[in-house]
Amino acid sequence: MENNQTTTNRHGRTLQGVVVSDKMTKTVVVAVNRLKKHPKYRKYFRVTKKYKAHDEQRAYHTGDTVEIKEIRPMSRDKRWTVARLIKKRKEVASEE
């Protein structure tokens, strides 16, 4: 899996994740993984959270690794925008 990072600066948080859906208009859903330590057993486990991010030009597609940054609320559940592309998805040649 990807090693996703979280950074905080004076402009808000930035997260790194993978686009899991691009079916909405000007919106992509980004899944961000992080490791969390169990309070009793002290073992790390993976937690995934999905964020809706604004994509004005519809440039990002499913499978792309992107960085999202926190912004003012744009809608009921959209508080993030795609800042930059980190890695493009691998294109798979389909046979017809």
C-alpha cells in the first residue's frame, strides 16, 4: 500500500491518497490510509477514510495518487481540493 503523509502548515492540512471515484461533476473521492495504534495491544492497523475533493477541470481519474489540501467548505461535505498529482495510474490496454 501507499505511504500516505499528513502535513500541517498555516494554510491548512494536506493529505496524500488515491482517487477511488471520479463519477461526480467537479468532485473526486480520495481514500487516505493511515496507521493507527491499538490502545491495548499496541499493534498498528490500517484505517482508511474517504474525502470528497474539488476538481474543477476534471483532470484526475480513478487510480491516480494525489495530494489534497484543506479549504473553506464548498458544499455540505466538500472541504478539500486537489492540490497536485503525485502519480498517474497505470494505463491498461484493453483488448476488443
